[in-house]
Amino acid sequence: MTYKSGPHFLQIPGPSHVPGRILSAIGQPTIDHRGPEFQTLANEVLAKVKPIFQTECPVVILPSSGTGAWEAALVNTMNVGDKVLMFETGQFSSLWAELATRLGLQPEVISGDWRHGVDAAAIEARLLEDKGHEIKAVCVVHNETSTGVTSQIQKVRKAIDAANHPALFMVDSISGLASAEYKHDEWGVDVTVSGSQKGLMLPPGLGFNAVGPKALKANENARINRSYWDWNSQIGMNADGWFPYTPSTNLLYGLNEACDMLMEEGLDNVFARHERFAEATRRAVRTWGLEVLCQSADEYSPVLTAVVMPEGHSADSYRATVLDKFDMSLGSGLGKVKDTVFRIGHLGYFNDLMLMGTLSGVEMGFAVAGVPHKKGGAQAAMEYLTGNA
């Protein structure tokens, strides 16, 4: 293997860069998870994570990926045979529906084109048809990582309310949390699902459920077998600073530091920074003469940008060239858009120079791989960044 000087550019939309402060925190010696030092850590991190979700509700921290957090949300609130209404916005909304099926639920999926977010009107119309309230939950993805589309969660909440339907409202904000504006309490979400490896700037390994009072009430009558994912034992022991199993102690150290970093910057500033990077990236894409996968301006993701390749050109082949020549990883197309798009991550621990390095690498990659494009995309992004500092 040829030696490559300088850092690898990890520009996928998660896992994202892990900053030195968090790596240092994770690198502390592992402690006794039944001792007073851990209890202090747990109490701190359980309190600090709530403002990130913008909630006063309990936030359950699970040693899992986002997939485990999906499962925890469903098994703690549903019963076998329950109907759940989902909206297809991309690969991850589809995978959540598959998981629901494996659990014995009956997901009803409203089809989407993978270029737009959740259609709140379609949700409302379906709920109005459900006179017997057989649908027990509405499950949607906030920021669809496979497409670069951010759905308007407030509109979905209003649609559920307009239909006067009692279904729980569950939202996957795995890639949206701590990068795109998100308000669990204000937006009336009953369960928010998230993960550690995106805007929280941590390695993979922690999943989250922010649990509202309506979801806790539903939990009382949920009968799907569960043990490891059970909210009751977790929330009960968390109250005193403990976990019902051996927790991911060192990742909790990292989470504690991540929460501090986010609040030091200020969440509004975090969101504005991501929006700025996203706009600069889209200007680069348009200058290259290429197309952004997301087709609605009010649904552009601040987390990532999915770029449609020119007809007849392989996104995966292009990505392989960029990796080989410039040591930069770009996100692959998933599911229905496999090999037709690539994804540029601009989330988490990220600044202007990192974005410019990324976009320069993308443009150089076009030239080396023979991808038709117009020059000047990186320059357009730079002009936007310097003009909107």
C-alpha cells in the first residue's frame, strides 16, 4: 500500500469527523460503572443531552447504532399487528419500515420519489380515512441521509392534529440532530430517534430515544417482548445516575464533551453554520452544471448534498477515482439511487477550509475521471463563503 501524506478526507454524511477534544475525552481510563465517579458522569450527560433535543423529556441513551434506536422506539410503544403509517423519503425510511415488519407490525408506506420530503397533506388524508384509529403511529425521517432531503416536521405534526388522530408521532433525526434545527417538545414529537455518529461528532455506538409523555403512556400497554431495549428499567435507573447494563462508558465521556462543544457554539450558530456550508455546496454543484437530487428549495438538507451524475457516468467509479487520487471518501448512492448519485457530507466538526478542500477534491476528481462538467464550482463556493462570513 502506497504511503499517503496528510489526513484522509472523510466527506461522507456520517460517521463524521471526531474532534480532538472528543477523542481525548473518549481516551480517558475506563472507570467503574457502579462507582460514584460514573454516577457523576451519567447525571451530567443525561442532563446535558436534553437541550440538544430541545426537550424536557427523558432521553434514553442506548449502546447501539441508529437501527437499535429505531427498534427501541417501536418495541416500547407498539403491539404485534399494530399498523404504523410511514412515508418513503429514501433508503432509511424504507429500512425502518422493513424493521417494523420484522417486529410483527404492519407498516403502511406512502410512496415517495426520493427527491422530496414527507407530504404532510398525504399523511393527513390517510389519517382522516382511518375512522377506527387502527393506525397507532406515524413514523417519518427528519433528514433523509440517502437523498439530502429534510422534511418539515412541524407540518406533519399539524397534519396529525388536523386529522384529530391519536397516533403517536415518531421521528428519525439520526442525521439531523445537532446539525439541522430540531425541537422535540415544541414540534410535538412523541419519540425522537437519533445516533451518535453524525452531528454529535462521536464515533458510532450510541443510539437515543427522546421519549414524550404520550409515548410513556403507550409504553404501559405495549406487549412486544423486549429486555435490552426496555425503557422502564433504563429510565428508572437513570434517575439515580445508573444504567441497567454495562454502559458505553468512554462514549459517554465523549458525549459529555460533545454537548459542551455544541452549547459553547450555541445551537442557533450550529444550525446557521450548516446552512451556510450547504448553500455554498449547492452553488458549486450548479456551477459544475450538475443537479442536486433534492428538488424543493425549502427541503434542502443542511447536513449533506446528494449530487446527480451526468447520464452514462457511474457515481461509484467516480468515487473510486477520488479515493485513489485524492484520499477522499464521498458518500455512495443507496437503494434506488445507487451508482447514480454521490453524497457530500458537510456536517459536524467542519469549517470553511474543510469545505473548500472537499469541493476542490470533487472538482479535481471530475477532471481526472473524465466526468463532463463546467469549471469553477469550488470558486463559486469560495466566493459565497467569503461574501457571507
